[in-house]
Amino acid sequence: MKTRQFTKAQIIQLLQDAQKGEKSVEELCRDFGCSPASFYAWRKKYGDTTPDEVRRLRHLEKENVRLLRIVGQQRLELEGMKEVLAKKR
């Protein structure tokens, strides 16, 4: 069985629809195509998150990856320089 990938924006929209209380969780999940267990897991993970916060979080995650890559490159350069200096002694 193929698993679906829902975007964070879609998940947040589902959670916001559930907070309105117009439909039951089971009906929303049936319309959305997910299980109630997934809904409750997403609610635990995302809580009261807004779409703007999701975009900001995604941007921060990308920035974090970029900074970690820079730090890793600098560390390799420093270790290489230390080895060269140790050989000169």
C-alpha cells in the first residue's frame, strides 16, 4: 500500500478545521484521506501552529543545515592546518 505524503501546510489546515468543530475528527480524516491516529499524532506534534510558523520553521531548518555545513568545512580546514603545523616542527 502506497503511503501518502502530506505537506505541513495541509496538516495545519486539517488541524485548524478540526478546531472549528464543524465536523468530527473521523469525518475530517475520511475527507482528508488519513487515519485518526495520524491526526492525533500530528496534533501532538504541531499543536496550535499556524502556516506562517511552519514557513518560518522550514526557513530556520534550511539555515541551520547551511550553518552546520559551514562549521564542518571550517573544522576540516583547521584540522588540516594543525596537521601541517605539526609536521613542520
